[in-house]
Amino acid sequence: MFRKVFKYDFRAMGKFLLLAPAIWALNLAAAGLIRLLDLPFMTEYIFPELIAGATVFFCLAAVGFFPVGILILCLRRYYKNFFSDEGYLTFTLPVSRETLLWSKTVSTGAVCVLAGVAELIAGLIFILTIPDGTSFFVELFRDLISAFSEPGFTLFVVLLFFNFVVTLADEIATLHFSITLGHMVAKKHKILAAFGLWYAINFGKRLVTQGFSLLFLFAIFSAPDGALTALNGVMILFLLLRSGSFTGFYFGNRHLLKTRLALG
């Protein structure tokens, strides 16, 4: 049953990814304007340069907002399916609330990952289009390949990947938990209450992560020759911390949905 629910959720959320070609086109436009800035006639007039520079900024800002916008649309769907009038229909399906929540979590994560991939493609398009971008990319790629010969770098890349996955899952679980709890505790302005809860939770998380960041800096300054080893150690701590946070908020949200939720 999970596969059917996930397939339905992923299709509904995945349609937002159809905006990716527009993001790639914005990158091409921004890169093209950067090329125009190098033309001789552009250097004699300040006003066209300002217009082109502002256009480049807004193009890149739109590209940077793309994954965030996708996440917001996925969260809107979570709220609409569970807590709006659709919630009555959703919870009458022959599917457990745990399956519904897990499907929403996995499908949101999958769509956000694909949005991130689209963002990387957009960045690659931008780099390869701007002047000297190709040479910069080739040099960066060579440095990355040579870095794998350094002891501990492969472990660093693996830990970086798993930290990304667990951090994304933790953020989704925290947002879902905040939306659920905000709907339950607030009589009015439920979305505002959910945002306030999410902000308070993330403020507490930020204090903890900053403590780990200070620990990381202390480890680097204490042993500069083993900075990569120290970084890997701190990343393992981050991974354990984020895993625990995801587990707590996911199962806390599941408990609220199964035992505390009353639509009305």
C-alpha cells in the first residue's frame, strides 16, 4: 500500500519540478548578461550596467529560491491533505496514518533532492556559459579528483553525503511536526503558530550545532595537521545528532497523528 500512496504523492509533488527548465533559462539569461557587461560599449554607460547587474542578481536569486519554493509547495500539500477539508477524505482511506506520514516524508525528500539536482544543473550551465567558466570548472574538477588521494577525503565525501540526506530528512520531519502541533494548539492562525514553533525548535537546534562548530574549530586549531580527521569526527557527531533529531520529531509527529489529531 505504501508504494501506491508514495506514487500518488510523488506525482502530485513532482509536477512542481516542471519549473526546472525555466530556472535553467534564467541561468542562461544571467550568464548572457554577464557576457554583455564585457562589451566595450557597455563600459561607457553606467545605467545599462546597473540594469544588467540587477537583472543578473534577480535571475540568480530566483534560481536560489527554487528548492525552497519546492519545499514550501510540498509543505502546503502536507497541510492541505491532512488538516484542511481534504483531511476527512484522506483519513477515510484504507491506509494507516503512519503510512500516509511516511509517504509524505519520503516523497517530499525525493522531490527536494531532484530540485537540488536541477539546481546543480543550473549552476553548471551558469559556470560553463560565463567567460572563463569552462577553465574554472576544469581546474575545480582536477582539484577534486586529486583530493581523493588525500587520506580521509573519501570518508569526508561519504559523511558529507549522509549528512545531507539525514539533515534534509530532519528538516522535513521538524516542519511536519511543527505544522501538526501548530494545528492542534492554535485555534486561529494555525500556519503562523506552526511557523513560530518551527522557528523556536530551530533556534534550539542552532545553539547545539554552533556548539559543535566551536568544537570543530578547536579541534582544527589544536591539530592543524589532522584537520581533515577532526572534521570527519565532528561530521560523525553531526550525523548522530541529526539522526536522533529526525527520529524524535518523526515519531513524535506520528504519535500526534495517531492519537491526538481531531479534525474539526
